[in-house]
Amino acid sequence: MSIERKKKIVFVITKSNWGGAQRYVFDLATGLSRDYFDVVVAFGTNGILKKRLSDAGIRTVTIKSLERNLSITRDIQSFIELLRFFKKERPDIVHLNSSKAGALGAIASRLTKIHKIIFTAHGWPFSEKRSIAWRAFAFIGSFVTALFSDIIITVSARDEHIGKHLPLCKRKIRLIYNGINLSTKLEHGEQIRNAFPPHARITGTIGELTHNKNQIELIEKARFDKNMYVAIVGEGEERKNLERAIQKYQLENRVKLFGFIPFQKVLRGFDVFALPSLKEGLPYVLIEARLAKLPIVANHVGGIDEIINSADIHEFSLENMREKTYALYV
């Protein structure tokens, strides 16, 4: 009796911090059966994702030159590193995430004759409000990624619609919503409540501190609304800028940065959930805010309206996301 060989799957993502795309990779990588899959996750920087994967027993590999910022020299180095990595690992499936890893990884995967190449678009970068030149470059990168991929997963119906208008890509598109564990128990959020006066009505947000997450908008609003209290949960590259803005406007008593805290520990400390993002795919935090039955105020970008207007939150279950995605690995 022959023993069936395990399929090797490699997930590739640009950064190893903890954001929506990293959580997506973690949830998929840790949910696969070790009896049938050999799982490897590759990324360009060492962060929270690396630690969590290692704790879960998932093998990780660092592509040292892979980074988000555009650099022709480093991007060529990243491409060569990925080529060598794929030739060494010889995976059956490569699942690419994020724009930079997608573009470089799709070409490298095709050149090394990977059997199946899957790309998840966590929002299309060319739809961002940027310069025409930047958007043109992002469109070319997205098109190259889509062209060399066998399957393109979009996490919102809006992105599905956009993706189907990419040349030669319509038949490759699959819509699979992000999902969370809907049975997660939410705590009371004392850490948030205790940081503000008892009478405070707290507007809270959770997310990586980046330009696209746009937390600065909440600080600006609190500047002109003396009754507004803001809790910002998360870490990221914009922290120093946010701290400077809070100090500049003397908002230390009404706007607080809490760093990274799991959502289940803080959501019930909020009275209102706000998501001022400039760009989104399908934000996990908004599904979590619905789970907590919080009033939601959010910008109309990505799949935000699909979460808010959905009649059935079970559309966004982790079980559903895994089942539909794993079916593509067969």
C-alpha cells in the first residue's frame, strides 16, 4: 500500500508585522492538516507573525531583501532570493499575499514551474488615492501578478468587480470573504474604560498604525470636539506622528494610544467603533465590531459596506473562509 506524499504549500507575504493580511496567512497556515500538507511561510521582515507561526509549529523563512518600499536594487535581490527559495523548496502550491510579494512571487513561481499559483488581493493598490504615476505603476504590478497567477482570491465583492476588469483575468477571480471565530468570548474592556473618566463616551479603533489606516483623522476630530474621547489600539510606523499630534493639540487626556492588544480584550470598552481607513480589503476589525454589536462609523472603502449591510454575520466565519480557500489547494 502506497503512502500519499504530502503537498507542500508556501505562503509568501511582504511584512511579518501583525495586520489583516498577516492574520489571514496565519489563519490559513495553522488550519491546514499536517497529515496532508507541509506548510512554510516566507516573509521579508521578522515580526509578530513570525513568532506566532513559530509558536504554532509552522516553519518560517525570511527573504531578507523583501520590503514594501519600492527599490529597484532590493526588488531585484528579492526576486533572485525568491527564485532560489522556490527552486530549493519545490512547493506544489504558492499562495501569495500583498502587492510586492505578489508581483515578484508570481513571476518567480512561474519561472520555477510551480504547479499552482494563488494570489489573494487584500484590496487593489491602484484604487488608492495616490498620484497618477504611482497608481499606473501599481496597476502594472497588479496586472503582472494576476496574469502569472492561476487563481486570484478577492476578499470583497467590490474588489471582485475591479479584478474582473483586469485584462485576461476574469475567469481566475474567486470571492472568499475573510472570516473570524464567531464563538470568541469578548471581555469587558476594563483596560480601556479605566483609562478615561467614568462619564466618557469612547470612540475606539483597532488597527496597524499606518497612513492608510488614517487614525490621524480621529485625532483631528477630537481636536474640535471637546466631548470626544478616543482609544487607538495597535502599533505601527505612524505611532510617532500620532503621538506628536496628540501633544501638539494637548489631547493627552482625551486621546490615548494603547499599543497592540487582542480585540477581545478591548472591544467592549468602546461605545462606538470607528474605522477611518483610506484603503481596505475586508477588515477583520469591522467583523469583530459587529460581533460586539457596536455602533460603527467608517469610511466607504473596500468591502466595509458589505460587512455593515450583511444580514448574516456567519458569511464572515473563519470556518467558511478556510473551507472555501482549502478547496482551491486540491
